[in-house]
Amino acid sequence: MYAIVEIAGQQFKVSKDLKVYVHRLANEEGSKVSFDKVLLLDDNGSVTLGAPAIEGASVEAKVLQHLKGDKVIVFKKKRRKGYKKRNGHRQYLTQILIEGIVATGAKKAAPKAEKAEAPKAEAKAAPKVEKLVETVEEKAPKAPKAKKGGDDLVIIEGIGPKAAEALVAAGIDTFAKLAAASAEEVKAILDASTSKVQHLDPTTWAQQAQLAADGKMDELKKLQDELNGGKAV
């Protein structure tokens, strides 16, 4: 026979003659103590659950000794602040001996009664919910449709969202098209854009785009490590 009992804010699985360490109790050593917050009882396979505690059930124990637990080191540090703090902590504990489990008067928790459904009220409320959903869908902004085809030109070093938007508007929406365009053609597109992208230097964009179009991403990464804002260092 065993029980799940709450002692000093902690839950323990206990049985007769078991020694347990719990948070420090106010009782003196050698005194008897009883715990009535029994959450579960198992008597040879017959399980009784509490709601939350079992009425009439208790766990009887004897206080053996008061002691301290093992030392725990608490170390705090703040990076780049010069702050370090080291503390030790030993938890105050009480060792108790479980002398018995009392199940007299324990009653099995009655199952909660299910509320009867109200079909009429549900039927009336349903149209309101549907109308509310339709209203929310109408007011919610529609997500922009994903572009079909095209590549993510922002991968190219030196191309930002505005520059990519200007290139796509001019018909250059893939790595292959960007690789085939000359630096002068790309520069003309940037100069004609209303966005502030005229300062960008597209000298290496075609080379980067060709590597991306060929799937040579490692070589592209190596090349970009040598660039600064898309420009050759």
C-alpha cells in the first residue's frame, strides 16, 4: 500500500517504514506528525483519487531529526560588467519515518456531472458566430500572393530590398537575367528608380549572379567575403 501525500509544499510517494527528507518542519525530534493532504491511495491495486485530497485519509509519521542538506553553489556573473557573486546554500531539512497510512473513511471522488447540452441555444448562436467570422475575414487584410518564378536577388552582395524591387520592375527577376545584364544596363535601371539606390555599384553583381545561377554557393560565399558592400576591396 502506498500514498501520494503533500508535505510542506512538496508531493511524495510514501509507504510504511519509508524514511523521507522534507522541508524543515516545526515539530520537535521524536514527536508524531500527521499529514491529511493525501492525493492518492493505492491499496493492492484499488486506487482512490482525491478531489483534490481524500477525505478521512492521512499519513502518520515520526520526526527523526532536523538537519541541513548538501551545499549548493550559486554563482552569478554579468558579462562585460565586472560583476561576479558566489554564494553557498544549504537547505534546512527534516527526516521523517512513515509509520502508517490511514485510509479509514476514504471515499472515491465522484465523477463530475456533465452539463446537459442546449441544442436550441446552440442553434441560435451558430449563425452569429458565422457572421462574426465572415466580418473578420472581410476586414482582415489579404496576404500578398507569392511571386511565381524569380530568385531572391537580395542574396547578391550589395543588393537590398529596394534595389531588388527596382530590378524586378525592370524585368530582371532571376540570377540568370542579372548575370546576362551588363553593369551599365543595371546602373541605368538604378538611376531611373525613384528609390534611393543610385549610389549602388553593380560592378560585381553579374559575377555573383552567375555563381548563384550555377548553384555554386560556396564559391559565391568566398567571393562575397572579399567584397565590401558589393564592391571589390
